[in-house]
Amino acid sequence: MSFSEISMKRRIVLLLLFVCVAIPSFAFTKGSNGHTDPVASVVLWVTLIFFFGLMGRYAAQLVHQPGVLGELLMGVLLGNLCYFFGLPLAIVLREGGAIFEIMGEVLSGATLTAAVTMHFPTLPEAQKVIAVLQGHNGINLIRVAYVVDSFSRYGVIFLLFMVGLETSIDEIMHTGKESMRVALLGVLVPILLGFLVTLLLMPEGSLKTDLFLAATLSATSVGITARVLKEMNKLRTREAKTILGAAMIDDVLGLIILAIVSSVVLTGVIEVGVLVHVVMQVILFFAGVLLIGPWVLRQMVHAFRFLEPWESKLAISFVFVMALAWLATLAQLASIIGAFAAGLIIHDGFFDGHALDGKSDKQIRDLVAPLEALLAPLFFMLIGIQVKLESFLDWHVLLIAFGLTIAAVLGKLACGLGAAKTDDRLLIGIGMLPRGEVGLVFASIGRTLGVLSDELFSAIILMVIITTFMAPPWMKARYAKLKQVEA
């Protein structure tokens, strides 16, 4: 029997068996003895993490689910199984930025024990981290962690750049008042409900945490919804156009809100003056790059004319997105804000009128997509690895996850009220449900900023998984019901 003849269920079972057998094997493999090339361990583990991410994507596609969910869930499975079997790298990766902060304090003169206990109040967890970092392979594990973290950051930059490429400013301007109303409701209602849920379930929580949790609920994954609509040949329906237009506006509004909330978290002050300053900063950044960016691009295209057309597109796109990502950080905004802005500005029209060869038909999207396909899985795998399943043993964490999920679902369903009366408002609300990769990016930034604890981070990930899982089948069922009614 060939592999192509194996049923889908058997493929999934074989894949899971492979993962469950491979992980303990890796866990009990002896570490480097210090005489091998230090880069070898980096190459090995980065490649393995990427490989398992591809396996997760393949498993998700077998059951007709978004690939990003497969990568995320594979990371959860991989990280927690490896941690259970005592793999040192899993202990380092699941702690995320805390390991880097520990190393920074050690380089500043603190002892390793003091630095670790400062970040890990529970003794067993601190002892595990100290034992791993003091081990003979500790420096190689830190190298791997830094490389995976850096590559994952590149991945999320390219991911948001691709989202920007798919978002047209002209289309946003012509999406109509229905899309604008749906988008505004799809941002404001989830934030309001999320804020009320956090106040109710976490009365002792800080205002900054409540704001960030509420802002996370405003995200919408236009890619997942568009993929479902395309599979069903419904992209030309009125509801689909309203959903996609609103989702594009949601992306812009969500990232602006993320920038505002992140700046408030960084400054540590919540005042009207500070909020006005942050809002003006965001507006000036977007206005500046939208006005000056096209001129800069034209100058870059002229300067890079010595390259082949496809090389020029790739090189200019890479330099441009990285430059705006860096400028965004200078403006005290997240780097993904700059990456998204770069995607909004650049398009293939800037490269018209040059001497073209046979490879010139490649679009910017086609040239950048391989970079995103290689690096983005590392980002989603790393997020999954950092989800600590033991945190769900606490009923309060499950209660928070349940409350956030209810707020996330009701908030997006309510946005359908902004659609025209002749449209199916419930269908539009369902189309706005999935948080997908955008929600994961929000959660990752919150953990990096230190505003989300391990428990809250896990609760948000569970909310993202549920809303992303439920939206595609619910949308298909709604379309099927509408078809029956019409018949």
C-alpha cells in the first residue's frame, strides 16, 4: 500500500505516533560534550522545530483546519512532552524572554541563583532552570534559544508584511459604510466585553493587564476567513465583501490599538495626556510612512536598477520592511506595526517600466512568501512551546479562558449588526470570529512586555484556538442553511 492510499485518519494516527516516539528519543539523547561545532546544535534544533511545525501544518490541513492552528498545537504538544521527559531545551524555550533577562542580569554581575530565583519564585522550577543553565551544554541551549527567538521575530515581521500586502488602502476606502460599521463594532464591542470580563474575574488585576487582555479580543484573522470563503466560492457575495472589507479595517484599527496599549504598558502611566501623545505618535507614524514611503521606494527602485528585476523586487522589499520595522521601534511602537505599514505601501506597480526578463512576472508576494513560509512556523511553534498545560489545572485559569472566549464570540457576533438589513448579519458576525495568527501575535507581544502571566497567556491561546476552530465549520453550516432556505 502506497502512502497516497493511506486514509486520512491513518495518516493522522501515524503522524501522532511518530511525534510521541520521536520526542522521548530526543529527550534521552545525550548533549554535546563541548568538542563539537557550537553551531551544530543550533542548526539541528532549529531545523527540528521547523520540521515539526510543518508536520503540524500538514495534520491541520488533513482535517481541513488552518495550518497556523496545526503549528500552534504541535508546539504545545512538543513543548509539554519534551518538558515532561526532561529535555533541557524545552525548559529553556518554554520560559521565553525570562531566560534572556536572567542572562542579562548575570552579565551585569548578579549570581545565576539570584537571577533565576528573582524570576521563578517556586523552588522546583528555579532549580530546574539553574541545573540546565549550569550544565555543560547550557551555553549551546542559550544559543539555540536566541536563534529561535530571533528567527521567530523575523517570521512575525514577514507575516504582518504579507497581511499588509493583502490589504489595499483603495479597497478600504471603497468598502462602504457597512464594512466600516462592522469593523468599528468588531473592535469596540469585544474590547468592552473583554474589559468587563477581566474586571469581574480578576478584580485584583492591574489596569494595564485588563487593557491588554481586552485589546487582544479585537483581533480578526482575515486570512482564515478569506480562505474559507474562497473554498466555498463565496468571495463575490455581498456578505463576503462586507466581511473582508471589515476584516481589513479591523487589522488597521487593531494594530493601532495594540500600539496604544503597548505604549501605555511601557510608560506605566495611564493619563489623558499620555494617551493623546501616543495616539498622535501612531497617527504621525502612519501618515509619515504613507506620504514619504512611496517617494523612498521610487528612489530605491532607481538605485537598484543594476539588479535583475526579480532580485530588485526581493532586495527592495526586504530592506524596506526591515527599515520600517526598525523605525516603528524608534517611535516606541511594535516592529510589526512598521512591517504592516510597509505591506500597505509597496506594490508591484513601483517596478513597472524597467527592462524585464523572463523572471519578471514574479510578484512581490511570490518572492517574499518563501521567507514567511520558512520563518513564521518557528513563531507559532515557539508560542505553542511556551503554553504550560499545567496552568489549566487551575480552575480560575479555565474560568478566565471561558470568560474571554464568550466575550470574544459575542463581541464579534454583535458586529454583524452594523451590516445592511438585507445581509445575513449572523453570517457576517461568524466570519469575523477567528483570531488566528493576529491574536497569537497580540498574545506574544503581551508576554514579551511582561503584562501577561503564564496563566493569562495560556488562557488567551485557548481562546484563540477555540474561536479559530469554530469559525470555519460554523460558517459552512450557515451557508448550507441559507441554501436550504432559498431552495
